[in-house]
Amino acid sequence: MLQLQDVFLQYDRPEGGMQTVLDHINLNIAQGERWAVIGPSGCGKSSMLHLLAGLQTTTSGSVQYQGAALTKPHEEISVILQEYGLFPWKTVEQNVGLPLVLKKAPKAEIKERVHVLLTQLKLDEHSKKFPSELSGGQRQRVAIARALIAQPKVLLMDEPFSALDALTRETMQNIVLELCEQQNLTLVLVTHNIEEAIFLGQKIAVFSDNSGIIRHVADNSHSGEISYRGTEEFYQHCSSLRGWIGGGDNA
């Protein structure tokens, strides 16, 4: 479904020379899979997500979606960034419905689909409020609703919960998991949080240091298991992934 084939990405350094951001990355992401991408700051995680979103192009190699080159945003791929990207002068329902407005969908269809999503995400009573009147978790749910209004097949998320408190973050993780399972969404989540990666990612891609290289891809059979959190095996799993990030041989 989504493929990165020998992807190489470099930027010009302000002081001169080139900075390698991604160094010959290869990934195959199947429909309905949930991927978590972890690693230290500056390792290339967000740059890879931007490529998958069609927001930038590679220096060499290719990014493909459904077998075709992906060089610009695709209507079946939605992106949620850490800052949420909500328009402060628009209400919740206006923010959520904006993608359909831009597509010039019928007003009745927009109203119905916005209502369904706001109800599903328990935001219906906040539909007339502005982003400034909402909590962090509520703003994140609005961003998710807006991303889903166009009925995408792929959901890309870049550190979406990092600014939330621990309890709200777990609530949002559960909401995302439920939506992915209900709609068979393909998820690619970039996160610094190893526990979050283990809970949401069926596959976990680990970047190490600032090399732009994926050091390890782990299958995770415990994704979505709330009871797994807090167990000794869970913390051993976290330690193993930290080892890969730190450059250990086996982690």
C-alpha cells in the first residue's frame, strides 16, 4: 500500500554542505497495519512522515501509494501534526467540516458527516465552541475528526499527544486504536514515547542517533492490549526498544 524504496533525503546546511536526513530507507506498509516510528530528536522520523504525506520529495529513491509515485498530498491520506492546525476563528464544526467545504460537497452532506464524527468523538456538545475554549484533549479530538471527515485510508500522526497530560494521552490512544480498528485505517505514528509505540504499533520502526537509518523493525503482538501495560514483560519490551535506540546490539 505505502512503500518507501531506497529513500535518500538530504538538506542543504545553512553553513554549507549537505545534511543526510534519511539514508536509503525501505519500508512496506500494508493496508490496515498500525506502525509506530520511534527514535531521538533529529533522527529523521518527521521527515519520513512528511514524505509519506506527499509534503516533500526525496533526493533519490521513491515513495509509492497503491503502486503510484507519491509526490504531493493524496486525498486518501490524512495528517495530524502536534500543533493540531485548527483555525482559531472557526468553530469546532467549521474546523471539522473544512475539508468537505474545500471539496465543495453539498451542505447537507457536510452537516451530517460532521454531526456523526462529533458524536462519535464525544464533541457534539462543543460544536459551536472555538478552539481557545477547548482543553488540549478536546482540540486533539477535533483534529482527529477533521482528518477523518474525508474518509481517508491512511492516518499519519506526528507526535500528536506529546503536549497532553498522561491520563488524557492514554484516553486519546484508546480513541485512535478504536477508530483504526473500526475503519481499517492504516496508521503511521511518529512518537518519542516508547510505551505509546508499544500500545499502538503492530510494527515498530526504530531510528537510532542522527544517522537517518532505521536500525530495527519489531513485530509487536501486544499492540492494543491494555492489560499488557504495567506488566514485567511490558517494561522489558520498553527496555529492549531503548537499547535499539541507544545503539545496542540486541536491545
